[in-house]
Amino acid sequence: MAEPLFSIRKALLLAAPVLLLASPSLASEGFDFGNMGQGLAAMVIFLVLLAVLGHWAWKPLVAQLRRREEAIARQIDDAKRQNQEAQELLEQYRRRMEQAEADAKELVAKTHQEAVTARELLLTKSREEAKENADAMKQDIERARQDAMKDLHGATTRLATEMAAKILEQTLGEDEQRRMVQRALEEMARERPEA
């Protein structure tokens, strides 16, 4: 335990020079026991007062000052601890903000990439569907053309046969008519485009 700031020993050490300085002043006037008695009585009263005040006032005052000093030290320690915690929280907040910004940038980039991919997929699908539709239309057109050519060929053949028959009936015999029709059919078959 720390020694109190003001003790009886210190009080006696402070009182000794006063007594020693009083001796020369007493010697100059002559030695008077009355003054010495008063000095001793004052010294005893001072020491008693010092002891009483030291016990009843000084010790509680010093104890209160120590408690106050300890409370201030605790407050300083608490303030340092709270400051450290606040710094840690601030650093955590900064890290979280940086992470949130990085996550947001990553999300934007990912969303952009997904949109680009979806757009390309839609374009590719649309092109494929358009090509399939165009191919189907070309096939339909080709089938219709071939059907029309067959119909035209059939109609032309019938018409030619009928006309030839009418012309030939008048001038040619039946065998000659057949040979001419056969030649006409062969020529039309050669001229017909291959599908």
C-alpha cells in the first residue's frame, strides 16, 4: 500500500526546523520558560490536531482521492477499450462496404453477361427458326412447282394428244398416229426439268 502524502513522521520533520529556529530567537531575549511551555503546548496541540485530522479527515480524504484516481483510470481504460472496439467496428464496416461494392459490381457484371448470353441465344434461336421457316417455304414452293409441272405436263400431253388425234384422224392412219404421239411424249419427257 502506498504511503499517505502527509504522515505524522513528515509532520514532525516539518515541525523540527520551526522549533530549532525558535531557539535562537528565545536566546536573544533570554530564556523564558513561559514561552517554551507555550511552544511545547502549541506543539502538542498541533500534533494531537494532526493525529486527529490525519485519522478522521486526512485518511478519508486520501482514500477518496485514491478512489477517484482509480475511477478515472477505469474510465480511461474503458474509453480506450471502447475506442478500440469502435475502431474494430469501423474496420469491419469498411470491409463489409468494400465486400458489398465488390458483390454489387460482380452481380452487375454477371447480370450483364447473362443478358448478353440470353440476347445471343435469342438471336441464334430466331435465326434458326427463320432459316427453318425459309427452308420449309422453299420446300413447299418446290413441291408446288413440281406438282404444277406434273399437272402442266399431264394437261399438255392430253391436249397435244387430242389435237394430234384430231389432225391425224383426218390424214394419218391409226398406227401412224400412235407413233407420233409416242415421239411427242418422249420429247416432252426430255424437255421436262428434273426435280
